[in-house]
Amino acid sequence: MHFGHSRFFVLPALILLLASCSARPTYYVNLQLVGENVTCQGVEIEFLSYDYPSILDSLRKINNPGPRPDSTELMALLNTYQGILERSARMADSCDFLRDDLEKLNNKSVEYRKKYPVYQRLEKQVKSMLDKRHTIHQNYLEVKGSYDLKLQDWSRSAYKGFSDFKAEIPPELHTIIEIIDQDCMIKKLVLPFGKWWLHADARKPGTTNEKLIWNMKLPTDADSVMIILDESNAENIRELL
């Protein structure tokens, strides 16, 4: 597909047109992630001269790849695996706590003789739970491998032409990447004239496979603009393990 002659790829020209009549404010970005041992420093924030989700949506409509691969079975396995992961972790902690307690007792004492059979049963339950967890995880990985291949094929078809679209964007409107500093801020950012969108993602605090994603058009109706990024204005995406 040659973008210069496509009805879709008049977008770079439109970007330039919008750039010629836009204001140029100074931006401040504050990333707010709440949780223990959470750091904002080092998170990358992208500033794009196009609306990324809308471009992808337009490409899907043009390329018409068919429905996205069904992930129902995979997500059901993920739910099962995460459930047993949490239960086995709690059970292992209880087993460790009881073992530590036994080590402090005289092995000939009445209390030791009462607790030791409980520890043995719990230890067997932990081993059984770990074996079950391993089996479920292996099944999950097999299904995930098959799903990933289908998703890659679908994505190549759905987003065909995206690299050509990006190549048509003039250098002055290429994506700009800024890094959040130790104060969880990007300070005094002045972007080239034009319409700009912010795109960023970060791990959701307290989770292993949930991501917060921000996509927003930057306002241009003020000289100085503060952008707050937190969970309230993010899309919450659950990722595969």
C-alpha cells in the first residue's frame, strides 16, 4: 500500500495543517502512582502528533482482518492459575510459620507432638497444591503459545501500513519521548507547533499483570498546562503472564 495515494493517508498532511494554526503552551506532567515501594521515576511518556488508538482503529477498518482471536479459554486458565497461585502462597506461608514454631519447641513436648502431625498434613497439602499449580501453568503456557501466534498473524493483517504511515510524518512532528524524573514530573516541556497526544503506560501498583494506560489529547488553550496521570484517568488493561 502506498500511503501518498490512499484516502487514509492524507493524515500526515492534515497534521501539518493543524500544526500551522495551533498554540504552543508549556506542559507539566505529574505521574501519581500510589502504593508501597512504588516509584514513578524512569517511566517513559510519549508525545505523538497523531491519535494512536484512532489510527489503529482506522487501519483495522481499512484492512478488515476479521475478528480478533478469541482469548476466552486463555483468560479462564489465567484466572484459575492466579487463584491457585495465591492459595498456594498462603498455604506455604502457613507451613513455614508452623515449621518455625516447631523448631522452637522441644520435640518431646506435648505441644510439639500435637503440632507436628498438623505440620505433616499441611506440608503434603502444599506439595499437592504445587503439583496442581505446575500442571495448570503448563497447560496455560501451551494455550498461550497457540494464542500468541494467532494474535501475531491477526495484528500483522490488522495494522498493515502503520510503519508507512509513520514514515510520512515530517521530522518536526516525530514522536517525542520524555522520562519522568525523581519528583514524578516532566517539567517545562514545550512541544513543536501542532496538535499532540500523550501516550504512556505503567504497571498498576500492587499487581503482577495489570497495566495502566493513558491516551489523551493535550489541551492548547492555555499558556501553561498541568497534566495529572493517575488511576482515575487511565485505562486498566490486564496482561497475560
